[in-house]
Amino acid sequence: MNDQSTSKIDQLMAHVREEVGGTEAASAAVPEQAVPGALSLSEIMRRVRAEVARRRGAGANASDDTIDDGPFPRWRPVAGRLAAKQAYALGELLTFSDVDFVRTVYQIVLRRSPDSEGEQHYLRQMRNGHASKVEVIGDLRFSAEGRARGVHVDGLLIPYTFARWKRKRVIGPVLRWVHAFVRLGALTDRQAAQIAVQAQETQAVGASLNRVSDALVQWQEAVYQQIESHPSAAAFEVLRSDFDTCRNDLRNALNVAQAESARHVQEAVAQALDTLNLLRVRMEEAEQAQRDVSARTNDLADRVITTDAKLVAHEKASLVVDQRVAHVERVVSERGQVVSPNSFVSELRSLSDRLLDTKVSMEARFAKLQGVEAGDAVPALGNLDLDPLYAAFEDRFRGDRVLVRRRAEPYLDIVREVGAGTIDAPVLDIGCGRGEWLELLRDHGLTARGIDLNRVFADICRGYGLDVMEGDAIKILTSLQDNSIGAITSMHLVEHLSFEQVIVLLDEARRVLRPGGVIVLETPNPENPSVGSHTFYMDPTHRNPLPPEALRWIVEARGFQSARVERLMVARELNAPGLVPEDMPGASSINAMLAALNIAPDYAIVATKA
């Protein structure tokens, strides 16, 4: 569109704005029909459309080579996109220029878009004069990727070979001079063709600009139509009324939802308080039972002491009897026939009766001591076989094998990161239990061994074909060589050990780990109140909960590096209530309590050996 046409359009739009302004001013005081010479908005838009159509007709000779993309047209190069096929002529590719040339050659020869580095490389080569189009095509076609694609470019081999020779140090300049001289006769034709291409590109750009101008005019018309058809004040009032109604409905629904949420939260809090009270009562009952046991133990100890004293007294009495019998024997031996047989027999019977009474009394005391109370005999603790009982307990409360395997899956990446799980650097699982973690390692091609004190667990692992050592973990660790293990894992073991045993376990683990090896200690997380006050004590063999930061510090204090706390949520159901809305009364206090119930129930300490 030339400057004269633009000036005319500007004059027309100025006239339209003037008429619209006059119309609006007149319509504010007098109806539209009563204003002489005033034009309605519809009439103005009709005249504008007519003028635009007339001027479009004048520019109908514009090029149609531009393609519309979206609401406004976009310029495209004159050379169209080549269709996909297995063979091309060299001239088809040489019609493109600059970045279009590079991208087209990539699409044709390599059947893909260029990577950013490759595109920038070839653009720099061509723009600096270090490579021609023929050389770019040849480099891509005869590359390993280009040979694999096998796209044939007819007429490429000889020009490409010649272009490569022109880059030689000695013969290159001579070939370039000869080639330039030979092509000198066709120089005028090439320049004319180049000028024709540039003129075509210029025409395409101009046509694109004209179509953009037309699109803007259409957009302007659409804007005026929207202005003309805008809703009246009454329609706005209706919309406002509908909006107010919807807002009130939403507010009412929100109030109902808040009331319902508050009721649920109150019920959850009441239930939590009931649970805490029940736990408190049970703890008091347990303490009372413990006091009763202590009282009975003290009473039993007092009875044992009393019985011991009586036994000593009986022993002394027996000694006296022995002494008197010896005295009688000595007197008999000394006096011979002087002693009366009747008196001698009488004294012997007296001594015999006293010995019998002493024997019966001592036997009764021993029977009472052994029974304490009728039927209350307690067997020796060392003779109890609790392995089957604890194995059954684990089956009931630990979960099935699939669940335990899912919980252990995140440790696979930790083991692989340190290169453990090989024959030279196996994984050692202390307290392996039923062997779910060992089985998971084996299924992923990693070498691992286990240790467990429970013979039932060891037999279960062997039944699955797992390598397990039965015995005390610390004793077995002391028998292993230095730097012989790639990773040590221990899931839910340290809470069963005393503080001294934990220290010895860490020291031996650091000794047998290879440099760079990792140790993983998983245990219940007392940060969660439900765990710290209830579920931790489900296992009667647990000793004390270990807070995460305390155990992390202990691990680092025994020489491990980069100890971190991993709070575990995978395959662990909390069944805790969610947080309440922040705008609810008392939400901050309630959410603080509910957030604690949503803390991870387990955690793991992960550390490495330097």
C-alpha cells in the first residue's frame, strides 16, 4: 500500500471520528431522528465498509503467494517446501538461501530438523565464506547419518568433490581461478536470475504487508460491530442481578461447607482426645501392673531371704544333733556296760524324732518356696523358644511380602549410586527377617547376603533360595574382613538394641564397609505422635524410640560422612485426618495438631564411609 492510499485512509478515518463525535454529542440531548445532517453509527459503518471494499478492489493485483497463519498472514519464501522423496536434483536444493537452505537440507538429506549446534555451525560457515551450499549438502549427505538415510542427490558428487579440491592449499587457488574463469561467461545470466528471485521476494513481502493492512481493517470493523451491539444498561443490570444471586448462592454453600468441615474436625478432635485418654488409662494400668509385679517380686525376695535364714538355722540344729550323737557314742564307748540300755534307747528315739521333724519342716519350706503360690511356678526364661511366636507376630503386624517389597524399592537407587550389589561389593542386610529386601535385590540382579538371629526367619529365607547367616549380627560382623562390603542395610533393628549395642554395630559396620560404601538404618519415626505413643509399642521387643536427629548425630559421631534423614511415606497408610481450611476459627491450632499426625511413620538414616 503506497503513501497516497494511506493518506486517504487516514483522512477517511478522521472524517468518521468527527462524524461519530458529532453524533454522540447530538444524541445526548436530541433523539437520533431529530438531528439534521447527523449520521447513525450503522450508516457510518456501512460507508466505511463500502470505501474499504472499493480500495481493496484497487489492490486486487497483489500476489497471493503469501500463506495465512492465524489471524494475520505471515511471509514465506518464494521457494516452496520440497516434497519427501528418495531422489532430488542438486538444483532443487540450491534454490534455498541462508537458514531456509540449512533447514531444508537437514529435512531432505537427514530426514529430521537440524539441532541448534549444527544449524549455527553451517550458517557461520556459509556467512563467513568458509563453505558453499554444495559443500554443506555434501558434508551432510556423505556423513554416517546421511549414508544411513540413503537419500540420492543427483549431480552432487562431482561438484562436491571439486569444491573439496578447491580447499587444498596448493592446487586449490589454481582450481578456483580456473573455475571462476570458466563460469565468467554465465555471470550475467546468474545475476539476472538472482535479481529476478529478489524481485519476486520483494513482491511477496509487499503483498504480505497489504494483506496485513486488510486484516487490520477487518479487525477494526469487527470492533465497531461489537461496540454497536454492546448490551444496554438494563442488560447489565440483569447480569449484575444474576451475578449477585450466584455470589449469594456460593456464599451460602461455602458457609454450609465450613460448618460441615467444622463438625468433622470437631468429631476428629473428639475422637483423637478419646484415643489419647484411652492410651493414658492403658498406660496407668500398665504402670499399676508393673508396680504389682515389683511388689510380688519384692515379697518373693523377702520369702527367699527368710527361708535361707531358716535353712541356716536348721543346718545349725542338725549340726547340734550330730554333735549330741557323737557325744552319746563317745559316752557309750567310754562307760561300756555302765549306761542303762533303756536310757540310751530313749535318748536315741528323742534325737530321731527331732531329726524327722527337721526334715519334714525343711521339705515343706522348699515346696512352698518352689511353688510360691499354688500353680504359680515360673519356668526358666532361658529355656523359652520364642522364635516361632515372634515370626507369627511379624506375619500379623508387619504386612505381607508385596507391601514390604514396595516399601524397600526406594533403597535400590541408593545401592546402585555407590556401586554396591556386586560379588566384590555385596549388600549385607542385618536383621533381614523374612527376606523381602534380599529377594528384591536378587530380582534386580544385585548380590546380597542377610543376617538374622531368628531361626524361623532364616529357614524362610533359605526356602526362597536366599543367602542368609543365622546368628548374632555383631558377632558375625566381627568375623568379616575389612573393606569387604559395598552397602549395609538394617530395617527396624536398632530400636531393638541397647545404646552400647548400637555403638558397636556402627563401629563394626564402618570397618567392614568399602570406602564410599553406604549404610541405611530404617526405624519408626517418633516425630509422629501416633507412632511415638502407640504403634511403636505394638512390638513387645522394642526398647526405646530413636528421634531422627539424635540417631543422625550418633552415626556421624562414629565416623560416617554426609548422614541425612529420609522420612519415608512410600506404601505407608497414615489414616490421619486432613487439614481444615485456613479461614476456619482456630484453624492454625487445629492444623498444627493434625499436621503432626501426617508426619512420615518411618525414617531412615543414610550415610557413607569416607
